[in-house]
Amino acid sequence: MPGWTVGYSHVVAKTWSDSALRAQLLAHPREVLVAHGLEISPNVEVTITPGNGRVRIDFPLPDKPEGVDADVLAALTSVPDFCC
């Protein structure tokens, strides 16, 4: 199974000569990438945007969990490298 960079690069290169694959990738990115051997976690939303090579990174902003008080929030924000 290829690493993400190599695997995605192969898919991109294939779309340059296969317009049907390009259309499938734009319409159903998760299914196409998985079919080409890339692992995608179920909690990852996949979108493919045609463009000029600019990189776009989207970060989720989850809602605050219920029951989290100010003390817990203070503790969480003081921990280096904490993520939801």
C-alpha cells in the first residue's frame, strides 16, 4: 500500500490522461482514492477541488462538549499538542 503522497500523486497523474477517472474523482473522491489503495479514516471528509496546485487545509472547529467547565478548559488549553 503506497504512502499518501505517492498514492495521491499516482491518482493525479492518472487523471491527466483519463478524463473518466477525473470525473469520478471529483464526484466520488473517497471511493476513488480507496479503490486506488489509499486508506481514509471514516471520520475524514474528502473533497477534491480542481485548481492550480494551491494547497487548501480545512480544520474542524468542534462544538464544546457538554459538561466541560472553565477549569477543564483551562487545563486543556495549557497542554501542548492537545487536539480534539
